[in-house]
Amino acid sequence: MDEKTRTELEAAAFRGLVAHLQKRTDVQNIDLMNLAGFCRNCLSKWYAAAAKERGVPLTDEEARIAVYGMPYAEWKAKHQKEATPEQQKMFEDTKPLHAEISGHMPKK
């Protein structure tokens, strides 16, 4: 497979994942982190890091909008629930397995 086709397929898969996560607002980020080691925030950080590596100007909020489909604060207000003590414990227990993001934006 040539590089252009591979890149196009990867981009299509990314768009499919983002569309699915935008549709599944019932799935909390902490659940994604606890089960898979990454969440929507990780995805937006990877997106921002890729833009930075290529010299493409992209703000943190623009990266989040690309993944969440709306401003992050709006998504949180509409869809994010308070994490349970069990979810928080699992999050801490699984930290060594969480995604690594080089060149990531600072936590907010």
C-alpha cells in the first residue's frame, strides 16, 4: 500500500472513531480511561501534538472541538457526570497503562 493511501485510510478511521465518540455521549471519559487507557481528551491532545509537529497552528480548544464536536466546557456541562469513588480508584490503579502523549497540551 502506498503512503498516500495509508494516510487516507488512517484519517478515515480517525474520523470514524471521532464520530462514534461524539454519538456516544453516554460513555464517560473516565470509563474510557479505565478500560482502554485513553479518552477524548487524549485524542484531542494527540491531534494537537500532530498539528504542532507539522507547524499547523491549532489551539487547545480547537483540538477539543475537533474531537468533542463542540467546545469542551459545553460538552462537560451537557454530558459529563461526577466520577464515582470506584471509578476514581480504578483510574489511579490503571495510571501506568494510560496513554502517553508527547508534546501534549497542559491539563485544564
